[in-house]
Amino acid sequence: MKIVSLQSVGLGAVFPSGSYEGINEPYVLKVSEKLKDGRSEELDITVTEINYQQGDFDAYGFEIYTVHTSDGHIRVLPADKYIADWGE
């Protein structure tokens, strides 16, 4: 099984609505889809792979997601702030 998407929990971007109130939209990353910036505009960067990693450095445990993208970068996200959707 692989991770097919991540959705933020308690994080995200606030977009304006017609009544000058903000709408909090969770940040979503999906494999084979383009990244979005803070204004919900698509970037020319595609998510190629999402991995879960767990480790222990200096007695501090951590859990992270690594998001690999078409521009060659690896974005590191805290696992306790995102929900993973697993699939084939």
C-alpha cells in the first residue's frame, strides 16, 4: 500500500469569501496532481511520491511525511499535522 494523498489537520490557508470572512481550506497534497500555493493557484510542480518515515534521533522520536515533487525537491511535513489516505 502507498500513500496517495495528505490532508492538513488544523493547518491550511484562509481564502476570502464574498462577505469578507475567511474560509479555512485544508492543505491537500495528492500524488500525480500539482501543488497549490497559498492562494489556491496551481504551481507547475507535480507531487510524484509521498512516504511515511519514523525515527529516533537523540532519544526524540519523530514521525514525518516526505513529499517528493517533479522539481526534485523533498518537502518534509510533520505526521501529527496531516492525515494520510492510503491506496494501491
